[in-house]
Amino acid sequence: GQNIDQPTEMTATEGAIVQINCTYQTSGFNGLFWYQQHAGEAPTFLSYNVLDGLEEKGRFSSFLSRSKGYSYLLLKELQMKDSASYLCAVMDSNYQLIWGAGTKLIIKP
Amino acid sequence: ETGVTQTPRHLVMGMTNKKSLKCEQHLGHNAMYWYKQSAKKPLELMFVYNFKEQTENNSVPSRFSPECPNSSHLFLHLHTLQPEDSALYLCASSQPTNTVGEQFFGPGTRLTVL
């Protein structure tokens, strides 16, 4: 079956760095997405990786290793507004998104 | 309006009621989706429409009935729901389903079934 695993919850301190991991097993691979979802709001797109390596976008970076079925989202210089759930999703060979359960990130002052 | 909108934002209904959720996208997309989001669970894909044609129905009970009159509008008709159907229902849109691209989500309807 298809499966996406990510930690349920993480806690980090304002100003610090946090890495949220995601491992996957899917039928085919057409890329991996990261979304951010604040409580009570819509998920919003953060990043897309289809080739191995690191993609950097300001304070956020996303890494992919296709051979290991592994990705991580790196958040630097954490701010209180980064408190949210982070969803990992893989697009399979049928162009369908397979979703993880999300990682709730709690930022403490 | 921009992006993807959903109404109502909150809905409380009894098990014998009939109600409808509405979604509208202003992004010129041709694919639209209904998802169910329950606490600590992955997003569950319910229905997919591509160019107004339903292409996916993930074993969703018949008490949920989708309707897609055009590429910009999507409805989810609800009747004789169960308390376990209480969840956040998210609508999303994207470029056609056989292409790689991000999905854009609406804010969701928080549904409570009593």
C-alpha cells in the first residue's frame, strides 16, 4: 500500500531551526509537496521537489532523496507565526496526492 | 473574490437533515476536489472532477453526493449523515488531473453532525 509517515508533533523555540521529516512509499513518484496549515485555515503550498537535493525559499528549505524515499522541511529563524501543521504529500504515478497526517509544530518563546 | 471560496464555514446538522456545501474557484482551473480532514488523520480524498467529469469516487458512502455544474463550482450534497461524518471538509482546485501541479485549497466547512 501507499504510506506517508511524519512525526505527529514537534516543539521548537522562537529563533531556532527545526527539521520536519517525511518518509514515503508510493506507487510511482511525480514529486513531493509540503503544505502549511494554520488552525482553522486552508492548507497553503510551501514547496515542491521532484529532483534530489535541496530547494531553498527564504527561511524555508525542502530536501528530497528519492532513493531513500525521504524528505525534510527545514525552517530557520523560527517565528511565532510558524506555529502550524505541516503536511507532506506525494504525487503518485496516477497524479494523485497521497497525504501524510501532518506534523503539528509548536513554537515557544 | 480570489482563490477558492467555500460556504458555509460552519454547519451543524441533525442526522435527518439535508444540506449542501458549496465551493467556487476563481483560478481558471479545470480540476476540483473534495477532501475530508479529521483530527490527526491524513487528508482523505473523496471526489475528483476533471473538466466537469467525475474521475474519482474513493468508496464514499452514498449519503455524500457531489455535483459539478461547471469547472468553477463544486457542491457536496449531504443527507442522513452520521456523527462520525463530523469533520472539516476541504475543497481544492488545480490544473487538469493528469498534470503535475499544486492544489489550491479553500478554507473548509467545519461540519458537526448531532
